[in-house]
Amino acid sequence: MSSNLLATQLRTELKAQDSVLDYVTDILEVDWLYPKQSQVMLDFYDSGNPYTECVLLIGMRSGKTTVASIMGTYEAYQLINMVKPITYYGLPKGSEIFIFNVAVSEQQAKDTVFAHIKARIDSSDWWQNQSMIEHHNEFIFPVADGRIVIRCGHSNSASLAGKTTKCGIIDEIARFKETGGKSSAEIVYETIRRSTRTFNKPNHPTDGHVISISSPMYQDDYQMQLYNWGKKSDLTYTMRCPTWEFNPNISFESLEEEFIRNPESAWRDYGAVPSAALELYIREPQKVRAAVIREYKDPFSREDGELVFEWKGRDGMYYYLGGDPAVRNDCFGLGLVHREGDIVINDWAFRFEPEKKSSDIREIDAKELREFIIQVSEVCNLEGAVFDTWQYPETIQQLRDKIGNVVQHTVDKATYDMLKEGMYTGRTRIADYEVLIEELTSLELIRGKRVDHPKRGSKDVSDAVANAVWMELDESGSGGELAFAGVNF
């Protein structure tokens, strides 16, 4: 390379080192950013205001993932061009500096921000000329005194702790667990924030960054909390923007159908305005986990495609079965309960999944479902069964012929209130079945009156368990006692 070309390249790299928009055009060779995308990066990096945190509350399909990917590669670019970043930041020679991209699951992290990061690197001549090692979930760039690592990962604080993180990018934190466990929103955010402190010292006070980009879920989800806190902090950059303002290719009018079908969800997902009409039904999900039977043993397995059920009821116990087909008839939830003293025990829960009948048809194996329900009535003293709807009439009639007491009861908020109060007070224990736990902790309360599953969610198993608990309480006459327990929801 001639000295003139080398000098030109050096000047280009130096400009990009100090200007994120020069980096975008000259290094990434990108000339198609939306004005709001450019504004976010210009405000955060080059406005003259020293920020350590960035909280973007932006609607879906807006292009916010592109912003996150550019910011992630820019952080790595600045480190690489320091030549000896490990030495500059006072780290032991040979250390690694991380740029983390975190989502609810590693697969989601790979499919969203990390996929965009890979696209930026793959389409840039400058990046392709760098020495790098590429793995399925990371890029590693050797530098003179160590390594720079761009890695995507699961929202588990254990996998993040102990890493020297220059920048943590958190994707859709509003959809992380609210409380409890290593994957909860607050614990993950604080783990990353603490790990960036190495880069926020007196001689470089704002070099460590935490970037959270999410559409909201509820009025006080963790992203909303970060946004409200950030507005009061001089070190936090915040932006709240609906999809149609951030992305000029999507107009408000083009989303009209979404707003007609479900205005609350549409304002939340695209307008970045969570409605007071939508909130989590179970505000303390840790109490769901606390209600789980720790010694639970899953009685279900499959051998050569056949369902194997290894469970028998106990003598002297009366059991109640709840069943709930999903709205589209593509799954069937079941739950069984019995009482021991003052405690209602959820013995097991299960979801029948559809089998693929053809290229575009998936449906429940009705014969297998019927045989299973009849088998349940033969291995325990089944005192009653309750179904949300009268689907599968042959199954229901055959069960009624065997046990007599089969009723239909629509699961409503009052039904769920019984289950929730029982879990909150320790008077209902639930099976350690992840589908059930996930459904319960994701339920939404709509306008304070109706309990439903979130978009792309389900509640067929939780409906079945709630109905089984309702029937047991109704049959035993214990429903009234729970109603006056005085628990504050």
C-alpha cells in the first residue's frame, strides 16, 4: 500500500475513532440509517455529554436492533484502535475485554443483535481485514496485549459475572423475569453494570457502557423503571419513541389493523406506551416458585413415541382433574389435584402437544388423549373432573360414565384468584412443571377484570390446574375460607 493510501486510511480510522457517524459511513460502509438511528448514536457518543448508560424505549419493528449492533461493533472498534487497550485500562497483560450482547435466551441473542453484529462485520472491508477468530456465539480479536471479545449470551448472571465488560447490550429486558433467580432483569442488569466499572475510573470516567434497548411490557416493567430512573440521571441517555417515528418505512396508518384488533397491545408494542389496562396478573412471581413442590417427580415420558405415565393415587385421597383445550385446539392442558389437610396439592400437570398430520395440519391425537384420561380415572380415586369447554365429547361422555361427576366451568379471574391466593398463602402447592410455571408468571390482567395469556403465549395448562383447584375447593367447601384470607394482591 502506498504511503498516500496508508495516510488516507489512517486519517479515516482516526476520524472514525472520534466520530460514530464517520465510523458508520467510512468503516461499516453504511449509508442507509434512519434519522432517529443516527440521532441515538450521535447523542450517546458525540454530544459532549458523558454517558455511562443508554436506555432506549422503542416500539417493535423499528430498527432498534440495528442501532444495538452498530454500537456493539463501535465499542470493539475503539478498543482495537487503541493498539494496547489492556495496558491503557490497567488490566493484566493477556486479559480479555468483553462486549456482551444479552437476551432472554442465547438463541434469541444470536438471532437478533448478534446476527446484526455479524452482518456488520461480514459486510465491512475494514473488519474483514482484521485478525479474528469466529465461533458460533462470539468474535475474538487479538490485540497487542490481549483480546477483544464480542459475545452473545443467555440472560444468566452467572455467565456474566467476573467478566471485564466494556459494554453490555441488553435486548428486550422488559421480557426478562421480573424477580428471583439469576436470570431476573434487575440481577442481570446490575451484574453487567458492575462489570463495566473497571472502565469508569477518574482518568476515563465514562468509558464503560450499559445499553438497554426494549419495547415495554407493563407500566412498571424493568425497562420502564430504567427509563424513569434514567431521566433523572445526568449519566444516562434516554429516548422513548414509537415505531412510526423511529422507522420512517412504517406509518401509523399501516398499523391500523393492529390497533383495531387490540389497541392496548398495539400501543404497548408499537407506541412504546404500556396501557394501565395491561399488567402482570401475578406481581410476585417468586411466590409461584415458592409454591412449587421441590420433591416433584415428573411421571411422564415417551418411549418409541408412546406416552408412558407412571403414577398412582394414594389410598384414602380424593382427586380432581382439570382439562383445558387451547383456543385453536392445538394443545390440551391437564392438571390433577388432591387435598392433604389444609393444603391443596397439584400432583402433576401436563400438556398434550399436537402431532403433525400433514404438511400444514397439526392436531391432538384424540384417541391417545381419551385413553390417557380414562387411565387417570383407573389409577386414583377420581372424585370429579372439570373442563373449560365441551370439546372432545366422546372423551367427556366416557369419563362421565365411569365417575359421574364431570362438569363444565369457564376459567375466569375468580378462578385464578383462588389459585393465586392459595399459592401466596402456602395453601396450594403446584407441580414443578416448567410449562405451568412459565404460563402462570406470564399471565396478564386486562382492565383489572380478565386474566389472559400474552401475545404468542399460552395458558391451557394453568387454566387446567386453576380449574382443578376450583373444583376441589368447591367440592370440599373450602372456597369461602380462601376468599376471606385477606391477602393483598
